[in-house]
Amino acid sequence: MLLTFDDGRYAGVMDLGINPLVRKQIYGKPVIREEKDFSFIEPLKCCMKYRNLTNAGLLRLPSFVEWA
């Protein structure tokens, strides 16, 4: 999943901590737009945990915690 901060800036990609129940909730959403490598759905707010920020300001090792 592509991640963004609340202000809309790109925050990284999450591939850790997504259990099957959460995947069902995400993949059941209607697709707004499709590109070559990505399908965009309506933004979902969630709480993430991450190790720290990279030098580029991205989340290092983000993983899903709960829906906000």
C-alpha cells in the first residue's frame, strides 16, 4: 500500500503487518483510478508503527496497527 502523511506528502510503501482480515477490507473498496503498477482507492486512515524516518523523510519499516 502507498502511504501518505496527513498533509498529502508521500510517506512510503507498507507491506508488513497486513493480516488477511485487513486485506479483505482494503481490497473490497471500489477502485477510483488505475495506473500501470497501482490501483487507487478512496484514502483510508489508519494508525501505523514504524522504526524511524529515513533521511528522505519516509517511514522506515511501516506496519499496520489499527484503523483510525
